Amino acid sequence: MPKRPSSRDSRPDPSTSRLAQDVLAAIRRSGHAGITSQQLTLQLGFKDKGQRYLLFDAIDALLDEGRIESGKKGRYTAQGGKDSVEGRIDIIASGAGYVRVEGGEEDIFIHNKNVGVALHGDRVLVKVMSSRGSRAEGKILSILERRRTEFVGTIHKQQGRLMLVADDQRVQRPFFIPPHESLNAQEGDKAIIALGEWKDSRDIPRGKVTRVLGRAGEHHVEMHAILAEFGLPLDFPESVQLASEKIKNGVTPEEIAKRRDVRAIPTLTIDPDDAKDLDDALSVRRLENGHWEVGIHIADVSHYVTPRSVIDMEAANRATSVYLVDRVVPMLPESLSNDLCSLNPNTDKLSFSAIFEMDEQARISNEWFGRTVMRSQRRFAYAEAQAIIDGGEGDFKDEVLTLHRLAQVMRKERIENGALEIGGNEVKFKLDEQGRPLGVYEKVMGPANWLIEEFMLLANKRVAAWVGKQKKGAPASAGVTRPFVYRVHDLPDPEKIEQLRGLAKSFGHNLVVAKGEDLPHAINRLLQEVRGKDEENTIKQVAIRSMAKAIYSTENIGHYGLAFEHYTHFTSPIRRYPDLLVHRAMAHYLAGGKPLDREALDVSCKHSSRMEKQAADAERASIKYKQAEYLLARIGQEFEGIISGLTNWGIYVQLRERLCEGLIQMRELPGDVFKFDQQRYLVSGHRTGRKFRLGDEVTVVIKAVDMDKRTVDFVLAGEARGPVTTSGKFERRPGKKKPGRR
């Protein structure tokens, strides 16, 4: 009898394979009686011994995950029976949770006593027990997959024992750290732990410290902690660094001979002044027929990063660069992102280009896609390009003004076609050498930014259209498709649009779709009406929240927000893995290649969309941390603000000049009992009728700052329940009753 392999490292995860699903289905069909492995072998038609080994692997994996159990006489039965479902659990502030069942119509509520050993985001098996009214309730039977097994937090001492409290507020259980697994972590340290075995909810989960980041509160420590909290890498593995250092410059005579040479054409880059990874460049020249030739040249990362190499696997796992308030965590090692691939000035570079011939009205008469070798003659910061657009002098003035003029034409046409104008400005910080925030400001987009944006949109749109259209020479009945990575944006949520309409009406504006026009035109008209008014930012934020999230997909449903039928991401392969996949697909299809593996692309799309969200969440967390830190030194001070959000638990206020947001908790509103009216989208007092609406101007006092939670508490100025102490707490004066208490 051949020896059974002892390792499954080189095989796919047995629990997620098609075979495992077939095995699970067969066991479920067997009901309470169960089924033996021999019966499974016969039922599934396995005769070869190698196939039986795969069956045993699948059974072992299902047992490990708790999806099946072994009973008497070697019979396997399914956990939970017919009343069980699988899904992911979201833990809420009370400790209870909701399980999202894929394809299910409603979430299943899990009381905190029935959560068991589940943690936020885990894939779980749930037994549906009952329904209270319209709400289904259940109990966690087992953990099928941990969303994460590493957690970051602060070390505390409780009764002489080391405990870690996770930074993620949705992870509400502290972790016990045995002394021999503490890695010498001390109270007050930020650390990363690996979750140990935890099977009984009555026990405290155990953790093993894998890395001590440093003292909580220190700038670099907190930024590293945010990356770890969202499952993002702190540094590159040594193998990836070594591999990147061995890659040589690809601009050789042999490689140049294979490419279109555009080095002699006037070419420039326009980027933030502190950017180090320059993805894109623009070239422009007048043709003999009076038209313009505009080249959009993108770093050819695909030449250097080959499929399934150690660098490619690391890039695929990261999927995106991450931008925190003070740093970039790149997708690629710096030798590639800042040197070999970056389109630095006065250096020959390999590129992948989209070149268009267009007239003065930006109408395209010819287009070409392919690999090139280019040379940027000038690097512009946005401010330098803007100065030329505003009438100043400078290098490549004619080229900058020509590109600006064409971009303005394209922008006007795009908006007329129904593209939404809901661009948001970035929050930036002025930091000292220790990373402490000295100021908060808004980075405003202008014509120089729009210049680059329009040409990047053009390249992304035309590349996607070239791939997405019917393959030349194929009959219409053949239905030939070329699997591809699209950037798609679904229709907005109708309920949220109604909320936007109600909000606009409360400010005296109407969101009305005129005859013969689409919703985006009406939203754009509303945004134009409120431009420069106090309610502009509030209405813009609610409009943004009403939109679906753009994602990557192999199914092209178009991009609603841009009003494009075809759209992809082609222009940033240094910092986005989908762009690298698009470059490879373009090269493949330009060479006449057969349709790519749609399933493999789809897996990459889903992973990239998920990682994009995690990176965005980490960026927001770093902003919130710095905003909280900025206000920590200003506890007790008054600021002018505008109401930016209303909820059942309180009122969110954004400070007008400081761009920081905080919460006035409902219980801190004096003189009445206040409740949130979701229908009218306002907070009102039960007795006094006092109302708070989105966009209302208020003056607030900074009451308290919680750096661990990255939150700020406000109270209304002049209505605080007591003076503020230097520690940020409110104290009640002796003999005085709290104002507003009945």
C-alpha cells in the first residue's frame, strides 16, 4: 500500500475545493444516520487510491473546520443539519452580531450569549433557532474560517497578568499573554499577537506575542499598528528584496528594437511634489494634418515583474500601495517603484502606451496601443503646471496649455454625458519631525489635477473598449469574448437617493430629474446650486454615500459614476495590481492570444477589491488618529463647526477650519430628551421641539479625546455640564446639579 503524503502544502486548500463541497453535500444528504468513508468513496465514484487520498484530505479539513463530525462506527454527519447556514459575522458595540449569509435576503441576529468563540469577520456555521417578528435569530455552532489570526493592540496588566486589548473596537475580548510567550512585552507596549487555540467562550482567548512595535502613542509605532490592524504588511520579505535588487535595467538595444520609440517627442510628467513613484507621462505634438498626437505613457511594470515570480506573488497579495498620513507602503520594492519603473526625468524608460490622434475638439480619429520606450524631458509638480495654466511662464508652456485645452474639452463633454462631479478634496497634515500634527488643511483639486485626470480616464476608457468590443473577424453569432479586468460601478441605492432628495429639500433645494435626462444630470445640477454655500460639503458627502462602491470585476456592467460603458485601470501599475494584470492582458490580446482564464482573473478581482477597501480603511484610520492627536492638545477650546452626520447615538460635527470630526453624544444634549428621526433626517427634542439638522452651524467645545479609539467627543459651547479639566474630563462642581436634568 503506498504511503499517504504527509503534507498538503502544495495542494489547494481541501476545505474550499469542489471535492469538499461534494463530500459535504453527500454527508448532509445522509441525514442523522450519517455515512462512512467507504460509502462516500462508492457514492462519489472513486476507484483510484490517489483519489481516495484527496477524499481523506477533504474529510480531515471539514472535520477541522467543524462542518462535519465523526460519530459511531465511523459515520460522518453534518453539523447543524438542515437548519444551519454559513456566513460571515459582524460584531457590533453591544457584543452581539449579525451573520451575513451569501445570497440570503436578511442577516441573522446573534445574541452576545450565542456568539461563542466567533470574532468579527469570521466565517461561521449558524443554527437558525427562531424569529422575533421579522428578525431571524441564531447561534454560532462552529468557526469555519478565521478572518484573521493576528491582532494588534496595547499591552495592559490586570491582576499581575499581561493582557492585550485589540485596537479594532469590534474585537471585544482581551487576550491573555502567558509570560513565556510575551516576547518581553511591557505594559503600555503596542504588540502583535497570534491567536492561540480557543474553543470555549468561557475561557479568555490566549495570544502569543510575535512582534513588539514599541510604546503606544509614539508616531511610528501607531502607524505600524494601523497597518497591522488592517492586515497590511509592515515590510517586504527578504526574498522579495533580494529578488528586486537582482533585476537589471531593461532598456537595452535589443529591447528598444522591439518597441515603438517615442523618446524624441516632447514628454512631461505632472505629479505631487513629494511623489517618488511616477506611473504616467504625457507627450504631445502637432501632426502635419493639423491634428494633435497625444501619448499617454505608463510604466511597463510587466516587463520587470513576471507572472508567478516571488515579486509578483508579493504584489498580488498586497494588491495596492497604501497611503497613510506620513508615508507610502508600496506594492513593489523601492528599487522598482522609485527607480527602474518610475518615469523619472531625463532617463530612458520602458512604457506601455495609448497614443491618440485628435482634433481641436478632442475627437479621436486614430488610436494605437502597445509597448514603447520613452523619455520624460520635464517633471512638473502640480503647482508648477497650474502656474502656467494661470498665465505664467515656464518650460514646455505650449505643451502644457495644449494638453490643458484638450482636457477641458473632454471634461465638459464627459459631464454633459452624465458623469458625476462629486470629487472630494484630501485631508492633509503638517507634521513636525516627531510626526506630531501642527496643522490640518485641505488639498484642493484644480485644473492641473484635472488635466492629468482627463487623460488617464481617456486611456482607461479606450483600453477597456478595445478589449471589450467584439473580436474582429468573428461572426456576431459566435459570441467571442475576451476575459478582462474591468473597473465597474453599479447603480446607486434608491433608498439613499431618496434620503439625498429629502436632505436637499430641507435646505430649500430640489433633486428633480427633468424629462429626457438621467439622475446624474440632476445630481450635478444640485451640486452646482449648493456650490459655495454652507450646505455644500454636507450635501456632497451624502451624495457620495448614496453611490455604490466601485470594484474590479470580469463582468462589465459599466461605470455609472463616470458614465462610461467600458472602463478599466490601466494607468497605475506601480501601485495597483489590477493595472499590472491589465497590461499583461493587453500584451496578450495585442499578440493575438486566446481568451484568458476568466476564473483566475475573477479571483484576482475579488482579492484586489477587498485589499483596496482595507487600504482605504487604514488610510482613514491614520487620518482619524492624527485628527484626534491634533485635538488632544486643544481640549476645552471652542471651535466653529457644521453638523455632518446624524445617528441614533449622537450628532457628528466637522470643525469648519480644522477639518476634524467629532461626536456630540445624544445624552450630552442638554435640556431635553433627544431622538433621531430617520424619516425627516433630524434630531429633535421631545419636550422643547429643538431640532438639529445636517448642515446646521454649531459652536462646540472639545470635551475628550480617546487616542485608542481615535475618537473625539464634543459638547455644545455654553451648554457643557461642567468645566473642562486639563485631563480632558468634565467635573461637576460640588453642590451644583447637572443642568437640564429634570
